[in-house]
Amino acid sequence: MGNGDFSGIKNKGPLPDPQQIKVPTDLYDLLNEYVDSAASMLQELEAAALAYEAGKNREENAAAVRRVLHKLKGESGIVGVDEIYEFCHQAEFAMEELSDDERSEMLLRVKDWLDAAFQHLTGKTTIASREHTSESTTDSEYRPDQQSSIESSSGLKILIAEDDFICRKFLQTFLSKYGDCFVAVNGREAVEAVKEAIDEARPYDLVCLDIMMPEMDGYEALEAIRQIENEHGIAGLDSVKVIMTTALSDSSSVIGAFREGCEAYIVKPLGKRNFFEEMKKLGFVNLSESSNAK
């Protein structure tokens, strides 16, 4: 991703101008949430970088830096900010390759570049709010007595089970063109939503299920969903289609997901192209939409 040369992260060389960062115009509606989410991560990064430089709890603070860089990389990939995605990716590698003293100086440069990058993007969010008055999409959590959805005339009933706000927002924005999108923020809520929908004879057509969620993870939730369907005599082609989404790309995670009964597995960061391809494979996208969706 991205065309910038970020080798300067490791060798103290020049870095690309953050003022040149571009955002895909079709994802402007995610930009405000992305910048807001990044603000707290940058504060955590700064605190960890300064503590690391001072020699305090270096192992703990290095872990905090890795965590922030990885999360920021994932959200940048979803929004399509390729330069920040690649920058964080290269900074992750540098964390493993540099000595403690070299790493200390590198972290301060990383912090400063990211600060400048998001100051630039903050200006873009102001422009986006003026020029792109797209439909607002509420991000309400699922509640049995008060379901929230993004309405669409396309016909599918879709459940998005995701605890990360940016991922949730991306999925709502992308999938709303295919049907009514409902939201759950953990595995337990997803199972409750599926059970209630089946009891009301209005089952979901598609469930997008994150693996790493609080209270009940995606594996457990999927197992419970298939058990509920089994108890109601729902099987085969009548079962809800499940797309698992996760940052876990190892073979055991993929095999585990399919063993529990998912139809597709997408590794984060999520993107419109790979999600569209899986929707097409599952028969939710007709061929006439292909040229417009990519």
C-alpha cells in the first residue's frame, strides 16, 4: 500500500511530506471518526514514546507502541489512507530491528510525523463536512427491544457484529446498499439478535462476525448461531451466510472459522474490493453491479 518511501524511519533519512496524504473521496464519511479515534491513540503513543526515551519500563512501553501502531495501521487500511498504513507498517518492522537507543530516537520521529499527518487530515475533515453531506448512518447498538438499522431497498437483512467503531462504520457504509444493517457490539448480542430474528420468522440473510470480541468471541458466537438454527430445523442453503472478519491470518484461525461453519473469512484491514468479492461469491451481488462496486 502507498507509494511513499518510508525507509527514513530506520536510517534517519527524510520522510514523505504528510501534507501530500490523500483520502479516497468515497470514504470521506469515515474520515471524522477515523481522525477522532486516532487522537486518543496518538496521546497513548506520545506517552509511551516519551517514557521509553526516559528509560522507564521499556518493555511495557514498547508493547504499547506496537499496539498503537498496529491498531492505527488497521484503521488506516479501512479508511484507505495508504500513506499512514504504510508508515505504521514500516515503523512496526523498525521496532523489531533497531537497538534500544536507535528505537528511542525513531519513536519520537514517528510520533512527530503522525502528529503532522493527522493535523493535515483534521483540515480535510472540515472540508469534508462542508462538501460531502451524505446520509447520516446511526451506529446504535443492538437491543432486543429496540433494533437499529440502516434502511435500504435492496432486500437483505444484515447483522454486523463488530466491537471496533471504525470497522463497524465501514461495514455499515458499504453494506447498506445491499440491505438493512443491524449492529451488535459483541458476540453475545449477535447470538441474541439471530435468535430473536428466527423467532420472529424474519431471519438474517448475512452476518458479518468479528472473531476477537468481548463477552463472547466470534467462534463461540458462530457455534451458538448454528446450534440455534439446528434447533429450529434450519440447515444447508437456508442457514444464514456468515463472513468472519479478523486480524488473525494464521492457518489455524482460518481453519477454526470454517470448522465452526462460516462461508467466508476476510483478514483485516477490511477493504471494499475484498468484501465485494466475497459478497459476489455468496450470491448477494449480481453481475450487473460488479463494475460499479469496485
